[in-house]
Amino acid sequence: SASSDSDYDPLTYLWTLNSGPVGSIAILSDTGSETPEFVPDLAGIYTTQLVVNDGYADSTPDQVNIAVITTEQYVEQQAMETLNIITGLPPGSVTTSGNQTALGNFLTQVIDSLQKAKVNKAREKLEKAIARTDGCALRGSPDITGGATKKDYVISCVDQNEIYPLLVSALALL
């Protein structure tokens, strides 16, 4: 959609899928449009190429590499990003340093479980981490009353609003 012609001639597009992971049978659809689509069937790098024509000449081919990762890799990345945020939180953002460590342990266990192909255990640990960071998103303020299983470990809504979406998107994929 960023292609243009200095004479404002109408443009045509020719997309090709030049390469993908070994064994992939993915194909591009709607290769003559500005925005073709494809559904990757394997994790890895897919290389697409675009040639635009203004009715007189072809453009220089332009290539794009698309990196596709597995669901488990995505969830690991989300857990690692969240873990980095949690370990960097100042004392006033968490109930106690022990709870900060416990929350970090949940995320470390998510990563470990995924690496061992224990998706259900990873899901369980994600749910526990979410339960400790969900008050602001669900009720507008951190959960600070109730039994131990109802209290948020992260008590800053600013920090919860950074952490909670990462965890929820990871859980949604599992």
C-alpha cells in the first residue's frame, strides 16, 4: 500500500512466496493485490517478493522476510518479557519482595513447563500469575483484601496494566 507512481499511473502488483521452512506447503493467495495473504504452516522464515508495475515498467523487486514462531515460543517470549518487568519493579509496586519472587517463579515455571511440553502446567502457572495481577483490569483497583489467593502481588495499577495484557494474551494462545 506504500507503492506509488510519480505519474499517478494505475499500479499492478505481483507477489511471490520465494522461500519458506523446509517442508512448508504454504501459498500466497490474492497475489495480484496490494495485500496478499498466507497462512504459515511451519515455524521459520518465509521470504516474499513484490514487483509493482505502472503499465510501462516493473519496479525493482522488494523482499520481505516474515518470521513465524510456534505458539509455545510466543508464550515463552511473553512470559520472559513479563518476568523482566516484574523483576524490575520497585518495592512500592508489589506487596512484598517475597510475593515479587513468587510471581517471578510462576513465570519461570511457565517457561520451564513449555520447554518440557507440559502445556497444562504452563497454563496453570499463567492463571496463577494472572490472578495476582488482575484487580486493576477487572475491578479498577488492585485486589488488596480477602484471602491469600485473592490478593494481587502487584499493587500498582500502572504496572498491572503493563503486565496483565501480556499474561492474558499468552494464556489465550495456550
